[in-house]
Amino acid sequence: MEPRWTHVASSILDAVAYDPTGRCLLLRFRTGAIFEYGNVPSVVYEELLAAPSKGRYFSEYVRPDYPYRRVRAAEGAPAVAR
């Protein structure tokens, strides 16, 4: 199932999506990169949407506290050999 993206006004984030069943927060950055943050309570998603500065909220309350994985690299990023 495709995520339901919500576009946000931010200098670093383009859109956010949340899966309450899996407690996954998806963040799409202005670079085109997409990261999935796991085990995120719905209140964090709601607070992110309500925050006056989405980037600051992300930097202070999401990035340091939740495990993540890159879903898609930034546009124009070099390919990584595996």
C-alpha cells in the first residue's frame, strides 16, 4: 500500500506519512531522499505536523530517538555498490 503523503512547509522536509499499524514515520526530504523511522508513536507524527518548524522538531525529537532506514537515496546521489 502506498503511503498517504502530507506535504509540509519546511526548508528540509517535503512531505510526511505515518502508518499507525506499523508505527512507521516516513519522511521525504527536499533532496528526494526518503527515510523510514520505526516504533514512532502517533503523537510524534501529530506534533511534527503541528510544529512551527518541522525541521527543528525532526532534528530534536525524531532523528536522535528512533531507528531509521533509508528507503530512497537523494536525487542525483551516486550509486552505492553492495
